[in-house]
Amino acid sequence: MSYQIVFSDIDGTLLNSNHRMLDGTLEAVKSLQKRDIPFFIVTARGPSGVYPLFRRYNFICPIVCFSGALILDEHGNVIYSKGVSKDTTAKIIDYVEASGFDCTWNVYSMDSWIVNNRTDPRIINEENIVEVQSTVGTVDDLPDGAEIGKILCMCNPDKTDEIEAGLRKRFPSLSIVRSSDILVEVMEKGVTKGQSVKIICDKLGINPDDAIAFGDHYNDIEMLKAVGMPFLMDNAPMELKAQFPAENITDGFDDEGIYNALKKIGMI
């Protein structure tokens, strides 16, 4: 089968455990682009957290940010945006703080990243990973009418289940998903990586059955289910790996999982 488009998560997928692209992974991406096969990054990061990759590895591509809330073309132009309102965001923050959850909150809107405590080790670690500095503030610091791509709770791993369950119960109409053992994302209703795949394929006139996707965690499941050829990284949680046939599990992020999968199916 001739696949026409490739989607990939960043953390735990496109990047290895040192948050760098392996040589084979970069070769695979550039090989696809030389053949005019669209390659889309689909990530929970904001745009500013993706651009350092483009500078380091000398390539650009369209990007899906905030797990589907924002889609940009390779020039940074907005293709699609569906964010949470400032009012709803304020209610989420009030709930998190009033509940006394063991977490620190983050608010993302385009290139803005607002936090409540920049000295929190979890914030410092994230800044180092994405190579972007956050700003201490409140949602009121954003301009009127601003769309919030996502609200992110960085949690004590022993409390992530509790925090995720609490948010789901309090805000049942929003899209809430876990992206790691310590991260819970809150987006507008209907926003998922899978929905972004459908939007992009529709705009490009491509059947999602002719698409490939790579991911490693819970927030990637909708994307993997949306395409004809999903690949789950071997470093994914065992619970997720049990949901996929062996042929749809590729090598891990430290073992050229993307390159090997694309080579295996004849894409590179």
C-alpha cells in the first residue's frame, strides 16, 4: 500500500531519551520530504517548543500544537484553532488551587506560556526540555479574546490519577487527557490529536486510511486510531502496548523506532 502522509508525536517518539533526534530519524523525515510526502509533527507542545528543533536539525514542517488545538503550516500560518476561553481557564485554575492538588498549573496560548511558580522543579525541567522560558502570571495577562490552547497540570506521579479524575468530573465537557505519568492536559471540547489528523487529511484530500502515525502515550491513542497504519513506540506503557498487534509496535525512541518502521513498510 502506498501511504501518503506521516504524523508523529515529539516527546518519547520523534526525540530520544536525551530529547534529541537520532540520525536515522532525521534521515527518515528528510527522505519523506524529498519525496513530497507530507510530514506533520503532532505534539502537546506549543509552537515555541517546536521551533528549536527546526533550527537544530535544519528542517521545517507543519505542526499540530496543544494536542490538536492549534494547527500551523510550515510558515507558521494558522490553519486551525480551537482554544479554551479565558473565563473557562480561570475556572479551571480556581478549581485546581481550591482543591489543593499536588501539582503546578501551566497556561498556553500561541507562544505564551504562563505559570504560577517558575521555581517549581517540574517547570524548570520542562523549560530545559523544550528550550523555552515560561512567564509567571495569570490568565488575565493574556489579551481579551485570546484562545488558550491548553491548560497543563504537572502532577506528583502518585496523585495524577486523582487529579485527572477530579478534572474530568468537574469539567465533563472539556477534552482531558494524560500525556505522561505526571502530565494532565485540558483542552476545548472535541480537541484531540486524532481530530487534528482528520482535519488535515480532509484539507489535503487524503484518506486517513492512507496515513501513518507514530506515538507513545495516552494522548496519542486517538491519533493512532485515526490512521490506517499506526505505530506505537516500544517505550510506551504496557497497558497501551497490550492494545496493539505486535506488527504495530515499533522499536523504542532510543532504537530508531521511526526509521525502522518506515523502512519496514517500504516508505524510505
